[in-house]
Amino acid sequence: MFSTWILHMVGFALLVRGDSDDQCPHHEVMPGKESAVMDSLQCHNDYMTYVECTWEVDPHVHSQDTENMHELYYLDTTLEEETLCVLNRSGVLLSNGKISHMCRYDTDRFSTGTDHILYFKVPCVPKVTTLRVDQKGKVRAPTDLTEMVTDNGGRLLSWRSPYPASSKITGTLVYQLQYRIYMHNWTTVDNISASEYMIDKESLLGYHYQARVRARGPVGLWSDWSPLLSWKTHNDGAFNLQCVIMEETSVTCTWQMKTEHYQFMSYDLWYSNNDNTEPSVRCEDPQLQSSDVELSEFVCSVNTSDPYMLTVELRPVYYTKTFSTIKHIKLSQPGPIHVKEVDGDFILNWTEPAVSQYIDYSIQLKISPNKTSEIFNLSKGLNEAKIPSTSLDPATEYQVQIRLLHEPDDVYDVQPSEWSQPAVFRTKPVSSPISFVIYILTAVFVAVLFVILYNTLPALHRRIKLWKGSIPSPIKSQVLEGMMKKSPSMWPNLQSEKESPSICVLLAADNVSLCKSSISWEPCLSHNEDAVKMAQSGGSNHYVSEGMCKEKSGMNFSGPYILCSEQSCTHVKFPDSSIDRDHTCVSGKSENFAPVNGGYVVTPPTTMPTTQNPVPVDSPSNNPSDEPPAYTPGPDQGCMVLPHPSGYFTMPCVVTV
């Protein structure tokens, strides 16, 4: 019984040890150097029952699938137990593009000396891998593989040892070189002790090549291959001839040549069905299979009874084209044309090129005004032509050209020459009859217009003056004119005006009143038809103005207008010698008038005065005082106009019938 219990304990211990051997050892990460996820791992606890941890993962690197997500574990080193940290929320996308996770695990292992070890559990194989350097070790790869063209057209490939020249390892290295035509099999050269290798020109049968090299020490494996080197040959000719057995009696061959050459040359594929005979059959109609900037590939199929006995050859050929000399003749271009004008005509001169004596030709002259052209045929041997100006349009630009034209025959096929360089000239303008008529009509029109204006302007001027004279204006008033005559400064002095009174005798009916000066007793207004018409034009009221009275004494009345009725008054005849400066007017009836415009009208007496000569009254000039006395209206004197001692003038009156 006891032995059985011992066996069980030993087996359990071995089992525990075996399990521990299968576990991967733990390694404390160095912050900021080894793991960004472990750097973001942060844990916090309540120091009682639980711990919460958060970390960040890159969604582009780590799977977000819950089943495949790496889980976080807590290791209790005292009990050697693992506790899973359970996720308690879904991932949260952060602003930096990473996803934040949070988990929680329960534990009561909290004390001042307790540490929690956390790690992500991922598949881990604790098996140890062993390698012996002398068996599996290798040196570093060679560096600086280059190629260079040699004098004989070959290629020199060179490289450098990965170790310094003073190193002992450099002297123990051997190299292996491989080169090939692009997309073909590699050609291998082994055991090269130097760091260079020459490829003969005859071995370079392609155009685009690749090469690589590697090294090996005394023991161990070959190093990695050096970076691939590519180059293109400068050899001309056909490249990469290959033949593929398609069927039992059919073989397809392909080859390449430079694209820049295949427009000018080609390769013919010749073949023979017997190894001992020279190829004598040519492959008909080869086809262009592909082409790029550098190489073009051709293909041709061959039928044979035994593909294994087939021998093929590529033979270069030039593209050619044959021309018959008598069927491809072109006459030479004539020389330039010189143009000069002589007596209104244009003379053309040119140089005729040399032409074979066996070829007959003529000369064509082309005259091109604007966009149209006209061609004339001339005999050969001529080098001059005359163009009359009468056959050309005036004020027009012309260009002329010539060429040589073959006269057709049965032997020669001749093309005409190129047109000569154009010569340009311009004809002079000619005055047209229409322009002449326009000039004449313009002159006639100007002359007629001058005559009309000469006869019209004076009459128009007179009409304008009459029109201006008919416009009422205070400036044209005769009253102002008289006032201006009195003023030395040509401007009426209204404040200092002195009146020269005169007595007017009004005629009855249509007669104009006669005014006699107190000095000369001569009529101031002559009896004329114009005055009568003016007196009658007002209807029932006539007026006599100061301008209608004429004085020879130089005295005039500058007072207001005098309004009169149609009725006339009877004139009292005054002796020329009895009365000096007084006038009277007698009418048949009397009538009272109201004052008009500053004048004064008195009622005439019913009977004429008994005396013919009224008592003279001193004129205002005899008054010793400078200022006349105040005016006092007198009794009704009938139709007689009496002087007043005050010096004021009393208006005449008329008596109605």
C-alpha cells in the first residue's frame, strides 16, 4: 500500500515537471524597445478582490476576431497558477487609430511584497533548434556586382568580398557565378577564386542579360545571392533562337532582333531534315509575334518528318527596292524669277536648269492674282516673258512661277519639276470714271450750296433783325431813349430828372392834337396819316405818347402817357404873339375823368370863356422858389387846359357829343 502511494507521488511530480517543460519561459520586456502592446498595458486594482487592465492594439496587425484574439493572463508565482483576464467590454477605437481593450480578473493576492505578472498567451513551441556553423553556417553575400564591356565585345563581371581585404576570411572564399538571357535558364560557373569573371562575346547570344554571384567559406553553406545585375548587349544580329516541337511533324522556331533594325532588314530561317546536309529550305512567311521599344520577336513554323533530325539557321537579309531609271525621272526646279516694269508692261526673267538632250519639255508660266491662277505654256529655251499691263487688273498683287513640263513620249516617264520660288509684283491703280463723276458732282454741289447761302443769308439776317425788333423790350422804349439822351453817362438819372412841360391841344374826332411849344408855338406833332392810324387803332380809346410830339426847342415831356377818348374838343386859336408858354383846349361838352397813371384830368366848363386870350399865368420857371408849391385842384374849367401855379401839368380833356 505504501509503495503504491510512493509511485503515485513520483508520477505526479514527473507530470508536473513535464508540463513545466512545455511552457515557454518569461522575459521582462524593456519599455519602448520591444513591444508597443506591452508598453500600452496598464493595470489597476482595488487592493481587495480584483484587477482591471487595459491595452491598445493595431487593427492592421492584430486580429479583432474574438476567437482568435490573443488573451491576457495573470501568473501567480506562489501557486504557479494562471488566471485569465476576462474582457468586460468591447474594443474602443481611439483617435490614433488603435483599439483599446479592457479586462478584469479576481484575486486576493494583495500584499506589500506581491507582484502580478501578466502576459499574452500565444502559441509557443519550446523545442530547441540546434545548428552547427561548420555544417549549416554561411558567410556574407558578395557586394558591388558590376559589368563592363571589354575590347573584344565580351563582358567583364566583377564584385567585392563582403569582408575587408585584410581579413583572413577573404582569402578562404570561393565564388559561384550565374548569368542568363532574360527569362531563360541560368548558366553556372563554379569555384571562382578571383572576384571577377570574363564572358566571351560568342557566349552572349541574347540581348537582355542577368547575373548574380555568391560566396562560401572553407566549411558551411553558400551565402545568399548578391543583388541581381541586369544589362543589355550592344551586339547586333538575331537573338534567342529557339525551336519547340509542337507535334510529331511540326516545329515552331522563334527569334528576336532589335526593333530599330527590323524595318530595314530581316532574317530568313533555313532548315534541313538531315544533320549531314546544308540547310536548303527556307521558311516561308515569318510573322511578327511581338514588339516593344527594344526587341521584336518573329515566329515561323516548319514541317518535318523527323523533328529530332531538324537543323535550322538564321541568315540576315537587307530589305531592297528596285527602280528603273527611265521610269523615274524628275526635271530640275528652275531658278528664281526677276520682274521689272518697262513702259507699263512687266518683263519676267529666269534661269533655266540643265535638262538631258533626250528629254523634250516645255515651260509653264503660272500667274496667280489673289486665289485664282492662270497657266500659260511657253517653248523650251526661253528665259524671258512679257506681260502687258492691259491684260492685268489695276491695283492688284500678282505672283508668278514657272516649271518644266515633260512632253509625253513612249520611252521616258518624267515628272514635272517643282514650281520655282514665287515672284510678286503689283499693278498701278487707274482712276475710274465713277471717281471722276464723283469729283465733278462734289464740285457742283459745293458751288450750288455757296450760291444758295449767298442769297439766303442776307434775307435771313434781315428777318432776324425784324424779329428782334418786334420783340417788346423796355430798352427800346422811346421814353427811356429820351431819358438816356438827357443823361451824360448814357444811363437815365431818374432821381434828378427835370420835366419840360408843354401844352397839347387835342383835335376832335379823328384829328390828332396839335402841340405848340411855349417857346416857339409850333406844332410838336405833324399831321400825318401814321399818327391818325395809330390814334384810331385803339378802338374807343386812343393814346398819344411823348414820342409823337416833336420839338425843335430841344424840350420834351418825359411824363406818363396821356389817355384820350374818341370825342374831340374844339381848338381855341391862340395868337402867336399874345401867349408865350400857355395852351388851352376847348371842347363841346365836359366830362369828369379820374386820375390816370399820375396825370390829372379836369372837368371842362359848359361854356367857352368869353375872352379869347386867357389871363396868362406865370410859368413855373418864374416862381422865385426852387420847389413848386403843392398842387391844389381848381374848379371845373371845362375843356380848357390851364397852367397851374404849382408847376404841375394838367391833362387835357375831351367832351362827348
